[in-house]
Amino acid sequence: MPTLYVVATPIGNLQDFSPRAVDTLKRVGLIAAEDTRVTMKLCQVFDIHTPLVSCHQHNEEQRAERLAERMLSEGIDLALVTDAGTPCVSDPGFGLARACIERGMEVIPVPGCCAGVAALSVSGFDAREWAFYGFLPREKKDLRDKLRQMAEGVPVAIVHESPYRIIALMEAIAETLPEALVSVSCDLTKLHEKTLRGAPAEVLEQLRANPKTEKGEYCLVIDLHTVSHHDEKPQAAPLTLEQRLTDKVLQGLSLREAQEAIALEGEKKNAVKAAALRLKQAWAEA
């Protein structure tokens, strides 16, 4: 039975490509790549001559089934790679993995780089429990709503962001979750990699001051342990007509005067009268 290998590739530094990953790409019958041009360059560096076929977010739904069937009909193993990092983690590939699983084929990971985990490992935050969110909504209201939802649900969140939207994201975090702490990593494993840490407003100031902020790819880790939740107090249930009548009687009005006062407040006279009758009956039985 053929096997699908899910192979992680370097996110910047080619020395992070494992010998096992290189060997896997050399011995499979086919490599499914997010962008064959990017993977071709990687193959040239490591002297890999395995045929390539594209499998990305725009064609995966149709191609996954055909690739899985091809593996079975030709009896070949296949390696799945993306441009950088681990396939199926905020990257294409899950459709192919699912198609292979449904046909009874083995799906085996060849682990390696993952930007989110790399950023988490250097954040200095308590990483015993965390969640990965990928790219967040672009619309300001949706983004703020999502940030609040994250703060209520997890202690640590990992997100990706484009260099062209990093400032907007940090502004939203600073406004919505000012008590949080952030670790913002750019160009991990590359020559000019950098990680900024601190309160959202502090990191935002550093990003604004850097003329090269709009270069590189960003991965953010947001520590939400320090965010307090200012939940609104639940509103008390509205008083019943009987309770309102009783309150006015205790204030010195007669029951009839209380009925008239509540009717003037907008309540239906028949409803107030019925409540007064029930109240009189309850007092009589007390």
C-alpha cells in the first residue's frame, strides 16, 4: 500500500532541512508541492530529482482525489511539501492527507520546521497550553471580536501576519488587549531574524520606529494570562407586577393607589388589576 509522507521544509535556513527529509524526497515517486518553483530550488540545492506536481489551496480540492488515486494505481509513495514549514498547519495539504486516509493509506509525518512553534519556543511565555489561529480577520470589528474571543478561551495564542498588516494588528491588540504580553518574531531562522517582546503598546512603538517593518514574515505569540475579563454583571430579572405593587404599598400607598400609579407607568390596567387581586388573595391566606 502506498504511503503519503508529510514533509516539513525550512522556513528560512536551509541547514534546518533534516537528512531524513532529504532522503524521503529522493526516494518517493512524486512530490506534491504548494509551489513547484519554490520546491524546485530546494531540490536543486539538495540534488533531488523526483518529479513535482502542484497541490495548493486553489487546486487541492480537485487534485487531492486524483493524486490519491494515482498513488494507488501506480503503486507509488508521495511526499507532500509546502513552500516553508509543516504542511497542513496553516498551509495546504489536509485535503490530500484526508484523501489518502480515506483510502486506507498510511500518512506519515517527517517533522521539522514550524514557524508558530519556533516563535513560541523563544517567547518566554508559559507554553503548556496554547492555540494556533493562523491569520486573523482583516476587518477591524471582526479582528477585535476575534481577539476578545481568544482572550476568553486560551492562555496563549499564536498568529501569523503579513508585514503590510503587522502595524494594524498590533494597534488592534494594544487597543483591545492592553494587558496582554506579546512576542513578535520576524524572519525566523534567517540572517536578520528579530524578536520583539513586551506590552502591546511598547512593541507597537518599536515596529513603528523601524523603517524596515514592512519586510519579512511575522509570527506573533500573545500571552493572555494577564488579561482580566471585565464581564458585565448579569442584570436582575425585572420585578413582577405583584412585587411592584407591594413596593408601592410599603411606600405608603393604598393598593388601589398603587394600581393607578403602575397603570400610569404604562402597564395595562387589566393586568395590574389581576395582579392586585392575586396579591390580595395571597395576603388573605398569609
